[in-house]
Amino acid sequence: MTPEDLLLLEQVVSARRERTADGAIKSHPAWHDLDDAGRAAAFDETVRQRALERALDAAGQSSTIKAVLARLR
């Protein structure tokens, strides 16, 4: 992967997502700049990242789980 692809991958793997005015979650703009192989790599890396987050969290929650629970509360 090129340095540019690695930056896109890092951006896509983060749990942070923009929302529309009505609260719908938007895809990360970097997702659209990745090719099919980059998107597959992003998926694989996201799975690994969330597993690490769960392992390091006392409650076993990833950043995604925390974001969803915050919206529900």
C-alpha cells in the first residue's frame, strides 16, 4: 500500500463518523477513495482494532459499542 492508502485506511478504521442533519450516519469520505483491496484491508483492520479495544476495556466494550450505547441512552 502507498502512504496515501495507509492514511485512508487509518481514517476509515476510526470509529468516528459524521452525521446528517437528521442524525443518519454517513460513510467516511476516505472509504470512497479506497479500491476493493483497500476496503477489504479496512474491514480486516477494523475487526482487529475493535478486538484490541475490547481487550483493553474493563467492560469489554469497543469504541463502536460505546458510541452505540451513548446514542441509546
